[in-house]
Amino acid sequence: MHSKGRMRRGVGRAAMIASVITLSCVATAAERKTMPLPDGWLFVQGDPEGAERADARTAGWRTVSVPHDWAIAGPVASDAKAGGENGFFPSGIAWYRRDLNVVPVPDRRYFIEFDGIMERSGVWVNGHHVGYRPMGYVSLRYDITRHLRRDGPNIVAVRADTAAAPSSRWYTGSGIYRHVRLIETSDVHVPQGGAFVRTTSIAGDAATVSVSTEIHNAGATSRGAMVDVVVTGPDGREAARARSPLAPVGAGRTDNVTREIRLTSPRRWDIDDPAMYRASIRILDEQGAVLDSETVSFGVREAEFTADTGFRLNGRTVKLKGVAIHHDGGAVGAAVPLAVWRQRLTALKALGVNAIRTAHNVPAPELLDLTDELGLLVMDEWFDQWNVAKTPEDYHLFFSDWHKRDAADMIRRDRNHPSIVLWSAGNEIHDTAYPVQAKAALRSLLDVAHANDPSRPVTMGLFRPNVTGDYANGFADMLDVVGQNYRETELAAAHRQDPRRRIVGTENGHNRLNWLPVRDNPAYAGMFLWTGIDYLGESNRAGWPFISRHTGLLDRTGAPHVRGLERASWWSEKPVLHVVRNAIPNAAGPATDGAGGPNQPTLPTMIAVATPQPPVALFDDWTPADPRPHPETIEVYSNCARVEAFLNGRSLGTLPINADASPRRWAVTYAPGEVRAVCRDPRVGGLSDGLRTAGRPVAIRLSSDAATVGSDFDSMAYIRALVVDAKGVTVPAAQQLLHFSVQGAGELIATDNGSVTDHRPFASPDRQPRDGSAVALVRGAGDGRFTVHVRADGLKPGAITLQAQKK
């Protein structure tokens, strides 16, 4: 078990069988049992009549595993109903069915839990409707006890409906796209999200932790119960324990038991030391027998937003250097293995990113486990709209009826994560044009948030607040922390108008003009760039044939864009040096765009975000299309105090760091060979970066981000293929079609090149390189070794061998 009672993903078939046997045990008091349900699902795309019935005909249905996003298979089409908002991917209705393989036992309760179904979902068990939920991001748990039969089979059927489209401004995916599990407890149990662990005080060498446990009695008679808590420290040793007195819990009632636990010399969770504790919570009866159990991972830390110094973590000021991310994983769609998030978040952290905004919805629960582990701070966001629509079929149709329940469930699911330091009630909510309506909705959400989590503040991404009067009419000041999208100087002015306001940039552009007001204003808690990673959808702005947005620090494959290299020079705490080629004429002249690129006028931020980007003029290569002598600019991104540049071994001089964060540039006449930049700081020895001119392509070179990969859904390895010349230099203009294949105990999941206009299905083994590169996503298939081969006409093939592990 781990946080909030979820089992670690990827339980193998043997463990599944063992779980089935365990779930059929005799009716005695016992701890909670959880059986993951990844395999054996029957799937059909369509809406056949009677699909919910236990005896439904399933001829023609195919077998799939979940998480499963059927839409990512495509094909993309210019006339797709969900349009460019959904990246021109398909949408519609699909059904899933499987036998739960459970024999119910008297006096036990059975729940089916879905981390996410996209969207307007319905769930049936043995033909009985057990629940409906319009929101596609909220986690669901249904009590199915009374619908189970001892003589079996026990069939669950799920209807996932994205036919009403467009219902989102970005790619949503379709189907049961997150994990599913079956949970067995006693009648007396901890309900979904019912365990809450938070640090209430830290003083000197001790901390006080509050452990609140809801106990629900679903039985017909009153039962005596007590709560036993054992806290384990980051070192794996017991740190504290407590037990509540025995107390009756009435039939059908939910009681809350809170115990205060003192931890001596606590190790604080921090971005550089993300130390995690575990609270093992057991509900005991009068004889001390276990009725239910849940394990909650938590961190001991102090986090606060202040009006004068921004954000403080464990007593020190930390500038939030954040990025917004959507929920898709690129080539894998919305069903994202944890390894994909690990690769992406690790790459972002290497660029100096220390915070994540989950735009514009709560993420998969395991992503928050990962931010806890990696020491990344999180703004956890709930909604993209309230009562006023952004697309015709979006959540505005359901907000008035569902927002309280959805917000409460999202908060209760996520509130134990120490990485979360801020809730966001919404993004660019259009209700603010109607202040009375907007204030009523915000008050409702604030009440839900503060009731379910009094330990964290709430913000939202205000949309043009000076137009709708949010700072003048009191709406903005209802927020615990005032957040604004873009227009950084406006938010700074709002703080000057009322210095009591705590402020944060909730969505921001990549330009220097966006960064400098945040960097130089202590009151600014930080910013969240739009975006951290290129994402599928929202391509209606650029139109067909675009299927995704290229606004990230990283592309879809997890490789940094040039803007990511520049950001590292501003945000990283470690010495950074990157050299690129700037092909804009007269690039070495004064910068006028506020972004490091010269001679490009600054567009208003919202216009720049909403319009297609100009042709790329910054390149991570020294191989221009024109090989003849012509003007080029060497551009260097570095936090080193002094940097020296070289062209073919000849020094071009040393330049100091610019106070305005602009890059250092040297104008040269292009000559093939090597460009190199060297950090000349006395305490930074050997730091340099270089570019070499590429010759003709001759071979394929492979690398992997892992030598060993598991065989479960959440395991994945990135195989990056580079087309290189005879000296190993990447050839950026290479166009050979690469063919990926796997031999041995592994399987090919997807290929990608990060192109925003490549329509080849991601499951295809064939992929053209972009800028000389393409990737394959592979996983193991049992125990053993497997080799990834990549070949192309006219190139020496590449091969790399990995070790597969069965988990």
C-alpha cells in the first residue's frame, strides 16, 4: 500500500490471482485488500444496445488493458468533431467490460475505484447502474457490494463518452485512461479521501502532526472502533505512534477521529531533500482486530505565501520557477505511464524548474507521488470553466450541479501530498464578466477548499482583471493568493495598490520581459510558464495540419527546445552554459524583443500565445542550409560571470553576464567547423559547450534513458535515435525514414519526433527524424534481454540492448 490506500501499479498476473483468492476469504475482521484491475477488459468503440447488461453479447469486442486511451490511435482528420481543440483526434463513445473475479463475503464491503474516465462516464455492475460522473479528471469510487453475486460472474461495464464535442480546449483522450482497482474492506472503514495528515506546527526540534481519520459504518448496527496510527520516518524506522479510545460509530454514520502526534527532530520535506514519512492507519474493533487499514505518505514542512517576500518554504524564500503542464504524455496520449512523467519532470528539473501547475485539472494520482519524490512544488488546479462556456460542450453544463462534490473529491484525494502548496480554483474563468455570479461561485469553492483543507491557500488564474474590474470590485481579494495570467506589470501594480495582497503569476510567457518583473520583485512569489512541455491539441489556433502546440521548454519527446536552454541559464542553481546558432540578420545587435532574440518586435503576450509562431531562427547546430560564407551569430546562454567564445579554435573574446538576462552574442562570418563557448569563472573548471558542422548522414546512433525496464504499464524506456555523420555529429536536415523494431523480451509502444504536423500514427514503427532525431518508447515483456534495432535506407543501422524485468 502507499498514499491514500492505492497499491503500487503494475501488479503481475500471479499477484492478481493471489488477490482473487484473498478476496474470497472467510468472513473475519481483516485489513483492506486491494486488487488492481489492469487486464482482461473487453472493449468496443461504439454504443451497442444493452452493453451494460451482465449477459450482453460481446462478439467483435477486443481485449485491452487499462489505462487505455483509444483516441490516441487516431486517425487524425481535418473534419474531426472535436476539432483542433482536441488536436483533430477522434472522439466518441466506447464501452469496457470485465469479470471482477470476486466472490463476495458477508460483512465485507466492495468498491470499484477509477482514477479517471474520460468523460461523462457511467458504471454498471451485473446490469445495475452504480454511478455517473460528467467530469473526466476526478477519481471515482463506487460501493458495489449489494450488486455482487456469490455464484458469479460479476461483470462491471463502463461507458465512456466524449461524443459531445468539443468539450475541452486541449486533447483529453478517451476511455478508461487511468488506473482501476477493486477494494475490499469491512463495513467499518475509511471512506475515499477520509485520511488526512498535516503538519500543524514546527518549533525547534519538534513537529506536531495531525492525523484525521474518518470512520464510516456501512453496517446495520452500531460498532465500536478505535484508530491506531504508526508513523514511519524517511529512514524506515518507527518515529511515533498513537491510538484513540474505543468509541461507538452508529449505523450509517461517519465519525472523524483526530490524533495529534509529536515528531522529534523531524526531517523536513524540501525541494532538495524531499523526505517522506508514512502514517499506517488501522481501524480496530473492541478486541483489537483490524477492520480497515490505509497507509498515507506525507511530508513535514512549512509553506506560506507572504505579501512582502513571496513564497517561503521551511523558513526561507523560494522563488517559484514553475511551468504549466497538460495531462497528455505525447505519443502515449492521455494514458501516461509513470516513467514518461519521470523522464519529463526530471528533464524540467534539470533546467531549473522547481514547480508544476496542473493545467487545468487535477492530474493522475501517481504524478503527485512523483512530485513528492522529486521535490517539485505543485499548484493543483481544478477547473477551466465555471458557469460560462469556453467550448460548447464543456464543464459549464455541469458546474452548478457538480462543482462542490468534484472540488471536494479532488481536494480530499490530493491533500496529503507535501508537494502541493497551492490550490487553483480555475483558469481564466469567464464568469468574472458577471461579478455577482463569479463571487458566488468563488465563495462556494473557497468554502469547500477551506473545509476540506485548512492548510493551503487558494488562488486562480485571473483573466484580464483590469477589464472585468476584479481588483476594484473585491473579487480578486477573495482569493488567499492573487494570481494573474500574463501582464506581469499589472499584477505588480495591483500589489502596489494594496501591499497586503499576496501575489503569484499563474500563467506567463517565455520572454525576458515576462521574467524580469518577477525576478526583481520580492513580493512576486513566482511564475508558471505556458508551458513546460509541448502538448496535444489547442491546435485550432494554428489550424490543420497542426495537431499540437509547441510552447514548451521541452518538446513532446522530452528533449529541450532552445528556449529551454535559455531558461536554464536564468533558473538553474548550477553552472549552465549552452551555445546555439542565431540565424536572424544582425543578431549580435541590441536585443529589442525582450526575449533574447533581436530585431523581432514584442507582441502583447496574449496575442503572442494565441498566434502561430514565426519561423524558427535559433538552432542547436552549426549546420546552416547555406554552406557559403554569410553572417551568423553565436548565441550563448549561461549564468557564468564571464564566457569566452571560439570559432575553429580562434578566440572571439570574452563577455560578462548581462544584468538584464539577455544572452551573449558574437557576430561572425560562417565557416564550417566548430563553435565552442567556455565558462571562465575561476571556480567552474572545464564547463564548455560546442557545435560542429555536420557532414552527410551515414549512421544511426542510439541511446536509452534506462538500462533496465519493467514490464508493467508504468514502466517505459526512451530510445533516442540520432542520424549522424562519419564523425558522430547529428545531421539536422536528415530525412531518411527510420524503422524501429524490437527483438527479444520487449515491445515497441510508440514512436515520435516532436513534430506538430506529423500525422503518422504514434503506434507506427516508422518515423522520420526531426532535427536529426526521433524516439521510440519501449517496455519489457517479461524477464530477459531485448534489443531495439533502427534501420533506414543508406544508413548504418543502430542497435541497443536493454534488460527487461517482470514486475
